[in-house]
Amino acid sequence: MREIESTTPISQFCRSLYQTLISIEGRLISVQTTNGSLQGMLESVMPDHIVL
């Protein structure tokens, strides 16, 4: 039987973080994740994710 990896989505919405990210859209940023650090241009901001 094949195991399916499950993830736990974060359902909290932080309005102040969202607004701050929108204000820096188009800039070069660094994001720390549980898998390491990512750097890139902040292309898009949505309530549940960002696109670098």
C-alpha cells in the first residue's frame, strides 16, 4: 500500500503581515522557511501564499 504524505495548512490570516508584504511587492526579499532560506523578487502576494 502506498503512503500519502500529508501536510498541515496554516489557516490563520495575519492582516498586518499581508499588508506589509503587499507594500514591498516587486522588491527583492529573503524568506526563511522550515526547509531553508529563499531569495527572489516578490512577484505576487495572496492571503495564503506568496510568489517569488
